[in-house]
Amino acid sequence: MTQAAVDQPLWGFLGSNLLDLVFAPSHQPDPRLTQDADLLRQFNFVPGLKELLMLRQVHALEHATVWVLSGQAESQLTPRAIAPDNELLGGMSTDRGFYLYGQVDSVALRRAVQVALRRLTTGEWHLAVHPRCGTNLSVGMLLTAGLAVGAAIVLPRGPIEQFMGLGAAAAIAAHLTPDFGSLAQQYVTTAIPFNLAIDGISISQDASGRSVHFVQVSWKEG
């Protein structure tokens, strides 16, 4: 233990290490290769379960593909890391695959998808989390609403106090959203795509005439 750690108050030392434990991707529980396949076999009578499991895996593959195309897959990104991102790329996941919006070469996309799938399934699980995911927006809205309601209940009813409480709620929610959004992605909205096989990539156009790639996948047993 370093001298700085010795001089630090015990509660501060424990608190900082607990935060590292929660948010560091190296402490993410190891996903089992067959966990989704086992779940589907046991509860195959549940309507929509397979589609839900596929959607979570496709969501992770979408994020990892964007990271690879952005040139960030080589670095060990963490939810707290600040790294450049290709904001011209965006995606939308479905239970059959994902759409990729933005200027990208089809050959480069095909390679990026394969690289993303391989890296995700061989341990680079941090690539499943992306700061521009819509999950973060949803988490931010929920945090803001919850904190605003709490402030409205606790604070005096005067307009100034209520307005200050709303501002404080928005500021606190904005500070917490990146970390809580990353946790929501990690444990709720994504899963390691152990059961996905890439079937092909097609190109179409959206309503504005821009090219859109669709990466089609299928389910395979783990």
C-alpha cells in the first residue's frame, strides 16, 4: 500500500475503490458462452424471449462495429475514458440485425463486423458499451425525472426553491448519466454475441436518399 493510500481517510479509500470496482470493465462478470442458449432452452415457452436475447446481442455487436470503424478498438477503452469518436456513424439494432447510418465502405464494414464479433467474444467486452447509445438518453431522462420529483417533495414550495431544485436535479443527473448509462448498457441492454452468425450486408436508402447498410444476423447455438 502506498503512502498516499495510508494517509487517505479509510472511507475515502474504500469509496474510490468501490467506484473502480463497479465501473471498471475488467471487473465485469465473465459471461458464459452458453448462457443465452441455456436460458432459451429452459424458457422457450416465453413469447418473444429469443427476439429479446438476440436484440441484446445485436446491440453489443452494433456498438463494437462502430468502435472498430472509428479506429478505437485498439485502445482499452473504459466507460470513463475520453477518446475521439466518429459522430457521423450511427446505428439502430433489431432482432434480425442492425442498421448502420453514415458514409462507410461496404468492404470496410464487412471486415469491421467480423473484427467486432471476434473481439467481443474473446474478451474485449468494453466494446459493447458506447457513450452515444440511446440507453444513456433514457437513463438521463429517468434520473432527471426522479431527482426532480424528489426535490419537489423535499424542498419548500416557493417558486425560487423549486426552480433551484429542478436545476440541481438536472445538473446531478447530467453528472451521473454517463456512469449509470454505461451500467445499464453493460447489464441490461447488451449481451456478448456468442450466439450470432453474420449472414450478410445489404445496402438501401433512407427517406432522405442517404445510403444505409443493414447487417443481417441469425441465431446459432453457443
